[in-house]
Amino acid sequence: MENLRIIAAVRSSEELNLAVKSKVEIIFMLAPNIASLKEQADSVHKAGKKLFIHLDLAEGIGKDEYGILFAKEQGADGIISTRTNIIKLAKKAGMFTVQRFFIVDSHSIDTTIESLKSSKPDMIEIMPGIIPKVIKRLKKDLDMPIVAGGLIETPDEIKEAISCGAKAISIGKREFWG
């Protein structure tokens, strides 16, 4: 598993501290807040890692151009969002963007592809991450890295997602952070 790329998906300061000490290079902060973002970004950068914040779930940070600029000024390296308009604004601000999609049926795959034609994020995250057929189809139809996240619980599921074309795995299970 040492060659697989793992992204720590964290929700608390405790998890963030563990991720900072781990071998992961990228941390997805899924519950950022305005009061602690600068301190958390500084901690992540001091460890030589990148911090992406889920702007849709951020507390106290606007879900608009000014919220994105604020997050960037506080040290966020990238933005995660399900919203096409947020991805476009973050790209305009020069931030790395990850657009998250929930795949529930074949129609949602088509909707995902159409949304991506408009937003053009740097990377997409599909959830749940244990859907090899969807990873293969998106990899074939799109020219961008795919992160698989959600419901991944075993080394075999990680390997399967990677072998189907996922570039990285976003995972909250600490034992996989190395």
C-alpha cells in the first residue's frame, strides 16, 4: 500500500493534528471554521503538507468570492465544493479546486460530466469511493485526476479504486494515513 496515495479527510482539530504527524501529503478539512483556519493552515504548512478546505461546510466563511479570498489569505491551498459556481470562483482566485460529486445512479454520472464541462475543476472527488464501474467510466471520459472517497474501509477497496483509475483516496480512517 506504500505506493497508494492517501488523503486524510479530517473533521476535528484532533484528527488534523494526527494527520499533520502522518505520512499523508494532502489534508481535506471537512469542517473548517473561521476562528481556527489560519492556525490550522500554518500547522499543516509547517509539516510540509497541503490543506484543502470544504467550503460548503465551513463555519463563518462566506460561500462566495470574498469567502474564497479569505480562505486563501488564511492559508488554504485549495477548495473542495459540490457547487459549480464556487469551483469557478476559486479557480478565478488561483486556488486548486476539487469538486465533489455523489454518484447514486447512472443519471448522476451524466450530470457529473455535464457539470464538469462548465466548472473545469483541477480534480474531482466521487462518493462513495467504492464504485469501480463509475471510476472507470469517468476516467475514460474525463482528463482530470479522480479522488475516491466515502465508505472505503479496507486495503482491498483502496487497491480496487486505484486500479480502476482513481488517482488518490480520501479517507477518514486514521490507520490508513501511514
